Amino acid sequence: MKPLVLDLPYPSAEDLTKDVKSGNIISFGYATLKGEIAAVLQYVYHHFFFDLLDKGDADTMMAIAVAEMTHVNILGETMLKLGVNPRYVQCPNTNAYFNTSQISRATSPTKMLMDDIQSEMGAIADYQKMLFVLQNEKVAAIIQRIVLDEQLHLETFKKMLEKYSDK
């Protein structure tokens, strides 16, 4: 499945050097209760229910989940380059491991999409907060590129919601 992302390259993490402060900042987009891993799980879960309604919408949901997997990979590689272990924890340097307590359990199309819209809006807001405090321009460029995909996902979910709100 091809990810639903903008047709723009992602900045490379290849030449990054150790910068634990930046790595800790971006870790909040990785495996927190509202991070990329949570988005992957939520969108895959919602995909199953959309598959019962509309195969095209189910495929769109899975394409967004695959895009979020791409973001997980980018953030994990970036964190590692910056000297931060990309563990599945709520906060860097803790043992509060990721859990699924905040993943939407909705099963109706409008509620799933409302939850997905909230998730994308929250992700964008969280990334904007990161950009406000990041001093590493190379890392900021990576985050800015991810934000562009999140904005695309938000607009996609809004269009899907219009479709299901008419029913």
C-alpha cells in the first residue's frame, strides 16, 4: 500500500550529529499516547470498520496509517542519530512504556472520523510546539515536512466526514 503523503522529499537525517536535547523534543511525536505509533494503530483499527462500508475509504485509511508508519521510521532514525534511544515510552529516559489507552475505540463512521480529525489537529499542534523550541534547523526541517503530511491527512479526513455526515 502506498502511503498518503505529499509528493515532496523528506529532509535527510544522514548528516545529523548527537543532539540529545533535540532528540528528546521530537520523541514526543514518536511513541506517546498521541504520537505517530498511536496514529498507526488507530487508523488501522478504523480501517477494519471502513472496510465494511466502503473499500475506497478503507484503503484511504490504510494509506494514512502507512504514512504514519513512514513518520515513525523517520522519527526513530532521527532520534537515534541525535543520540536518543527510540524506545516505545511516553517520555524520554523513562520506563513509562507506550500503551493503547488513548486510541479511539469508535466504530461509527462519523465518530471515527471526528476522532481522527482530533488526532491530526493534536499532532499538528504538538509538532508546532516542537518547532517553537527546536534550535536544530535540520531537525526542524524534518518536523516541518512531517507537518505537511499531517495537514494532508486532516483535509482528507474532513472530506470523508462530509461524505458520512450526509448519511
